[in-house]
Amino acid sequence: MRLEDLGWDDWFASRHAALAGPEDVPGRVVIEFNHIFRVMTATGEVEASTSGRMRHRAGRRSDLPAVGDWVVIRHRPDEARTVIQAVLPRRSRFSRKVAGRLTDEQVVAANVDVVFLVMALDADFNLRRLERYLLLGRESGAAPVVLLTKPDVCPDVPALAARASSLAGGLPVHVVSPRHRKGLHHVTDSLARGRTGALLGSSGVGKSTLINQLVGVDVQKTREVRGVDSKGRHTTSHRELVVLPDGGLVIDTPGMRELQLWDVAGAVGVTFGDVESLALTCHFSNCRHRNEPRCAVKVAVAKGGLAQARLDSYLKLQAELALLAKQQDERQQIEDRRRGRGTGRPLGAPGREKGR
């Protein structure tokens, strides 16, 4: 397979040249599982692990390879496994905060051209969740596209599709039925040879079924969801980049139980443009849209021009982003102190001159 079929171009080639040695070659991560990687190269797939030097230098989880990354690899004849020496700069990445209390970034998919945000038109349809996916999708650097699946179990597809379209703010919204092979062209039309898409959504929305239909064989295991609550059983256990037979690539991801935000401040103004436009006319420039007088946002809610649920979601987002910023700042201070101890003095402290 040619590297160009995997998305390789002059942009990545120039960055590889700046990092690689004479024995190194480029490859793209197609699977990551328990710190072992499958990497596709011009001569085929190899199993690889990160070098000790790379792990030592990695200050954050996001410094290590993720599915979709282009990496610098070296194969030593005396070792069975290939070694990843470096990760090339990412052109785009879909990231979230890692689950739990740890303040760190998890790169779900890297170097993606189109991010497909998948939501089922069943009992699990949730506009608030779609808001969060839209925030992360817009911030990723990829082009977001909303896919609405399982129309056969929805009593009013046009109504829910209209609500999703209103929330998406001009982004493409398509109704597809992977099981019945309807609407698949909305995916394939965006994935010309060498272009990469990523499927993101909750468990049970049909991501693996969609991949199987695109490939033409069952490359991903699927299971029925529970009829009571439409919840899936997380059949996909790891992220994987799949090469499509007619060109293009797609990254399948496990269903996300948690979708905690990470650095989405730049996308807030677009995803919540209705709220922020109203906020510009509030009497106080620092209005929090809670109990302040002459709040244009609260007036719009009272008059029916803005849904209370929409405002509640916005306020919850602002509180979450404020907490995340505080946690990130605290982590940075801890890292700065740790580096200072490593040199024997705080960062920025002058060293002792010789002869004193």
C-alpha cells in the first residue's frame, strides 16, 4: 500500500524529515491496545512499542501515539518489535478529558479530515449530548458531520432531524440506516482516497455496523442493544483505523460512557452562538445570566425565544470549563515545581556562580 493511500502528503513528509534519522521510516498507527501499537508502513503492518526515551520525555498522555498518528519508527534486526521514536505533529485531533478525576487529555483520534458524530433516533436521542460532541468536533480541526441512525425505530424522523439540524448550526446532518444500507453515500462521499474519517458516538448507535457495511465484510463485532433503554454493550473495545476498499480510511471508536470536555473554548461561540449573541446585549458585561438584573438572556427565556434547557446546558458548560481551567492550572504548577526540583532549584532561579 502506498503511504499516500494512508493520508501521507508533503505536510507530513516535511515534519518527518525534521525528526527522523537515516534508519527511520514513517508509519501510521492503526491500532493501540495496552501500549502496544499496530503501525501501517509502505511495506506492511508491524507491531511496535514506544522507545524508553520517548516515554521518559512524555510529560502528558497526549504526547504518546494515538490511533491515526503518523510516527517515526525504527526496526532493530536484533529485536522482534519495531520501536516508535517520535510522533509527528498532528494536523487535527479529537480530544476529551480522560475519564475520572485525572486532569489529562486523551486523544481519541488523530489526523482526521471528517469527524462523524453518530446519534441514534431511538430512546437514547439526546440533544444535550450532541451539543458536547459538536463542541469537541468543532475544536478538533476536522470537519464535523452529524449522522442520525436507526430511523426505522423513530416515529417522527423529520422532527428529530430538524431539532438536530437547528443545534448543528449549518453543519451537515444526514439520516442513515447502516443495517439497511441506506444513506451510506453521505459517508463515502466525504472519504476520497487518502482522506480519514472518525466515527464517534455512544455505544449501540451503529458505528460498527456502519463500518462493516462500508468494508463489505464483518470486520467489527456487533451486538443487539437492549430494547428497554437502547443501551449497547460496548462491543468495540479499542480504537482502530480501517482502510476502505474503495479508498479512504475510517477510525472506529468504543462507545463513550463519559464525554468530558477538553479545551473547547474556541468552539463555544459557534455551538452556543444564540446564547452568546443575546449575552452581548445584557446590561452588565460580566453578566452570568443567573440572577443579574436586565439580563437579555433571561428575558429571551421568559419570552420563549430561548429554551430554558438550552440556557441550563450553557451555564453547566461554563462551570465545567472554569473548573477544567483551574485543574489545568494546578497541574501545570505541580509540573513546574517537579521540573524545578529536578534541577535542584525552582524554575527561573539563578544558578550559583563559580568561585563563590
